[in-house]
Amino acid sequence: MTIQTKSIEAILDRALAGADLSPQEGLMLLQQTEPEQIEIIRQAADRLRQQQVGDTVTYVINRNINFTNICEQHCSFCAFRRDEGEVGAYWLGAAQILEKTADAVQRGATEICMQGGLHPGAKHNGQSLSYYLKLIKTIKEQFPHLHLHAFSPQEVQFIAREDNLSYAQVIFALREAGVDSMPGTAAEVLDDQVRQVLCPEKIDTATWLKIVGTAHEQGLPTTSTMLSGHIETPAQQIHHFNLLRSLQQRALEQGYPGITEFILLPFVGQLAPKSLRRRVGRDQPVLADALLLTAVARIFLGRWIVNHQPSWVKLGLSGAIEALTWGCNDIGGTLMEEHITTMAGAQGGTCMQVETLKLAIANLGRPARQRNTLYQFC
Ligand code: SF4
């Protein structure tokens, strides 16, 4: 056994005994390249998953509704956005949103996940917030029991800026109107150097943390995400995990609902804007990199954020199922329609049938169970 393997085993033993790893230890795990060491990292992540959440693989029946792709920003990874009037630009009206929601409910959905581009024209009575409240009302008036997982921290900042409100005021109003939880999207990588290249117009790291922390303070649970596999370094990946862990620790110490899950979103560049695509140098995620990062996420975060989900849209169903043996315990949602990654060239599809998910989980020899957005069994 090499000295390197011995020290990796010592780090993993500490994690298995319930210790939080330091960023240096996390980085050491991420930097492993030898198959033998990567396999012991995978095994540790799988054991921790088993200890922390058991063998059941959960899924949620949900529908994505991206109400518009008209967006004022120009993130370098985004193939979804359009300018107003551009070919392919769309903006859904209330009737279309309601029709999609009714169809989702008929197909057993317990959740609508709603996010959209940052459209300065999306106003009602001259106010951005009023427009978003109207979106919520459209769904909640007819389907009050449907869980509305809606509006990213970036959208909260957009509304606050447009209407000259504080983040707390915006989140309060969204929550009062019927938003039940906030997607932890727009996090990309929580490192301002990376953000300068990926999404220079987006909120910075501190603002993302502030808005998500404010949501927790107001009793609104969030998810958490990371867009991986582009220009970021392993040190920046671990820094991102460390910020999420601290945010969650603060939320739980205060008795706030905090973060319900971590979702790894490997970068798909096939139809992304050319400059980033050229810089990254490939179109589809490298599965081996995504799996190692999945395992380290479980080892580093799992004590605090117990639910970990791969993205079948980005990795394909077979890649996502494999991730269930690298620390994940949830296969995500049926989505029913997915535009953002599919428009970037993802090959995983846009909709997943429950039976397909259940069969794939059964082939792994693990039980499958439907959950709601907050990880309560249905
Ligand atoms: S990622 Fe979101 S904010 Fe960025 S350009 Fe695309 S739609 Fe706009």
C-alpha cells in the first residue's frame, strides 16, 4: 500500500467516523487519479450514503416550467437565452402555464419547478414583483396544494433591482403569495473569479449566499447546486462545497429549514456559446470526473446536506444511475419538459417516466420510493 493510499484511507476513516473534512482533505480526495484510490473514495461515499440516508432511492414527480427564455444576461454557458424578438424567443401566458400545470397534476405531479429568463418587460402594473406574484397566483389559485419550487436567487435579485426593494421584501412577498421553496440555482461555482468568466452579469458569490441565507431565515427551504466541469479548479470546487456547508450549518444552528439537497450539474457545452465551448474543449461531461466529484460531495457535505442527486438530463439515465453508487440517494424528478440543458445539447432527454426510473433503480437492487419536494415519502 502506498503512502498516498494510506493517507487517503486515514481521511476517509475520519469521514466515516463522523468528522467534517477540512478543505485541504477534500482537495486531496479530488486530486486522486489512481483507480485504486478512486475506488476507495467511491466505497466510502457509498457507505456514508448508506449510513446517512439508507438504501432507498427517492424520486419526485414534478414538472419544469420555464416561463420565458427572454433574458437580459449573457452567461457564457447558456444556450437557452434569447433576446426579445429573436428566433426561438418565447414567453408563456397564464393560459399556457395553467394548461401545463393541469397536465402535470393529471400525471401525478406534486411539484411545479418554475424559473425563467430575466425579462425586463415581464411587469404587471409597471412592477416586476407584481408580475411574479401573478405567476404564482395563476398556479396556486387552482392548485393550492401543489408545491411551488420557484425563482432562483438571481431572479430574486432581478426583482429587487427592478422594483428597488430589499431581498427580504421580495422573498417575503413570494413566500406569502405561495412559493414553497427556492431552487438553489444560479450558484454555478461560488467563486468570483470563475463567475467573471461564466456569468459576469450574475450576482456574485456573497449575494448568492445572502439571498439563500435570507430565504432560510424566512422559513423557506432551498436546494443547492454546482455547475461543474468547465473552467473551475478542484480547489474552487472544494471552496464551493465549504461555502454550502457553512451556510447549511448556520441555517440548522438557527433552526431554519436550510438546504434540502445538493445537485451536481456537469457542464454540457455542445450548443453553448462558442467562446466557453472552445475553452472547455468538449461537448459532453466527462463521466469519471462527475462521479469522483459526486463522491467527494457526499463525503464533504453529507453530514449536513443528506440528500444528493445526480442530473439524468446531463449525464443520461445510465450515468445518473451509476452516480447512485457514488454517494447519491435520489434520482430527481420526471421534469416532463426540460429546455435549459437540452438547448445546450444534452443527450439525457427532457422527460422521464416514473416506470423508467423505477426499473433502472430496481436493476441496481435498491428500493425506489416517491417523495415530495421536501423529502417526505408520498
Ligand atoms: S443562465 Fe439564466 S441568467 Fe444566464 S443568460 Fe441564461 S437564462 Fe439568462
